[in-house]
Amino acid sequence: MPEGWRWAELQEVVTAEKEAINPLDHPDELFAYYSIPAYQQGDNPALTLGREILSLKLLVEERSVLFGKLNPRVPKVWLVSHKSERRKIASTEFITLLPKAAETASDFLYYLCWSGNVMPKAQELVSGSTPSRQRVDASSFLEIRVPVPPLPEQRAIAMVLRTVQKAKEACERVLAATRQLKQSLLHHLFTYGPVPFPQAAHVPLKETEIGPTPAHWELSRLGQVATIERGKFTHRPRNDPLFYGGMIPFIQTGDVTKSGGRITAYTQTLNELGLSVSRIFPKGTIVLTIAANIGDTAILTFDSAFPDSLVGITPKRDLVECDYLLCFLQTQKPEMDRLAPRGTQKNINIRFLEPWPVLVPPLPEQREIAAQLSAVDAKLAAEESRRAALAALFQSLLHHLMTGQVRVPLECGG
């Protein structure tokens, strides 16, 4: 414990707000309602008329911290900071904590609840038969012992953590905007081709079974522009040392789904006996999932074997570019998933894929389409990497600042 810090139970530094209100008694009043659904949708409470709220709620003050007691394995912590003259109410599924002004800064309390000093301890203070119905015992929660730095240092700690958190949130907004841009670009490129947006109105179009396309493009079939081969390995269980654990890369459905379009890693390997009942697909093969997660696609960046829940697609290079075909197939996932036969689980096969319609522009246009989409994907990858780095930095700072292993100059508190 750093000099000047002390230990205290939560109930010594906060007041648990318990004043209840029945919104139905105020049917025409618009409340700022801190509900579980509103928390899951974003940062702001739901503005809701009293007549629409059918049970008792808790009156809360600005600066309060709300700790979700229902199913704490899915953490929920909310700082009441909505600038509004409307009365603020919270679901009774939150423990409502009002910081004592002489003891605790509200921002510091918010981050303290996320830290290892509180969150994992609260997750052990539960009752209930199933995880989704477990609740934190409020009385025991208030007895959790936490470190309490002097107020100026609390504010400095909160300022540092808030700065990193805001940077991460800004990164998430850039990611959302870039994903939206990609969707708009996909629609434009596969409707008008790689022309500037202002020129789209001048592109001659024709109607096809998959919608309007440039008149000079061809509509072909996947089996005509590529070779489709199913993965060969069918052995189970997946960790049998008789077949697994050698030096031969072996990808699974999850490696495709989480790859972002380029398979650069694998989680399993085969030995020579495993290879004898499988086959290796070369680097550059497009891999497509045909069971469970239908239509996920990615390009192999190394030679690899894979199971029969995946197919390998090898483009005929005189007809289609590999990167272009990958981009086109990525747009087809929703339709493949919609049309997939349903038995015990959804699945498709090579006979399903061979007649699948494929737009075939001239090769130079294919390359330009792939290049434009690749630039957007590079931006997405860079922002994903930045977000991950900021998330890791936040968690590291949260631990080190809340344990006093790293101290903050007090002027950081503003």
C-alpha cells in the first residue's frame, strides 16, 4: 500500500442509494432510465415516459456509479453522467453507489469497480442456480475492501484512465465508420464497377439474376471460373495423438472465421499419419466454410490441410483474380447462409457451390476492385490493431494504477 493510501470497505466511502419510485405514478414524466437494455445499446440512458415503465425503480443522482448485480460474469458498470434536468432512475438490477464527496471521486469509483479490487470479488458473491440468473449479494458487495488514495490522486488516476478509454472509443467510432464505408463501396463496385462515384450514373447497366451490373461484365458460375475441392480429413476426435501434433499445418473453421480474409495462423497440426488420410492445399487457395458458419472465406497464406467442413477454391487465373474472387464471395455470405439446407445444422456442399453465380469483369477491373477493397481492409486492420493495443494498455494501467505500482503526477488530475 503506497504511503497516504488506506484500505476501506466500499460502504465507508459510498452511500448505497435505495430510494424507490413507481414511474406509473408519473405517467407523463419523461425519465432518464438506466436500464439493462439501454446499457447494452450504448452510453446513454433511455428517455422513457413513466407510463411505459411497469415496475419500481431506484432514484439516482448524477455522479452515481451503477454496478450490475444480475449475471456479473457479464460485467456492467455505468457512471451516471447524463446532462439533463430530467429525473434519473435505474433498474433494481443495479447496485447504486453514490460517492461520499469527502472520500471518493465518482470517476475513480467507476474505474475502481472495473478493477481487480472489485470485479472478480463481486463475481464470487453470487446466489442463484444458473449463471444467467445469478445475482451479486448487495450487502456482501458493500463489504469489499478497496484501496483509497487521497482525492487528488484519485482524480489523477481517473484522468489517465479516461484519456485512454476515450482514445479507444474514438478508435471504435473510426472502425464503425470504415465498416459502413466498406459496405457502401462493395455495393458501388459490384453495381457500377471501379468508377468514381460521380460517374456511376453514366455506366450502362444490365439486369441479372443477382441485380444490376455493368453491361460489359459477364455472369458466370463458380464451378466454371474455379476448381472446388472439399477438405479430406474426417477423423475425430480432434486431439488424437495418432494423427495430430506433428509439423503439418491444419486449419479449422474457426481459423477461417476469425482471419479477416487472410489466414496467417493455425491452431492445430497433423503428423505424417494424419497427412496420409488428408491432403495439403497450396498457399493462395480460397477456403470457404460449408458447415455451421456458412460462407466465411479467406485466403491461405501457407500450405495447409483442412477438414471436410471446409472447401478449397482455386481460381482459373485466366478468368478471375484470386483477390477479386475472395472479395466477391465475401459479399455472398448472407445469401449462402439464407439458402443453405437445414438438417441437424446448416450445411452446403460442392453441388450447392458449383452453380453459384459469379460476376466476372475484365481482369484489369477485377484488380482495381480488389485493390480498392484491400485499401479499406488495411485501414480496418490498422484500426483493429490500434484498438487492441489501447485495450491492453487500459487493462495494464487499470491494474498498476489501482494497486499503486505506478503513480501519477497529481497535476494529471486537472
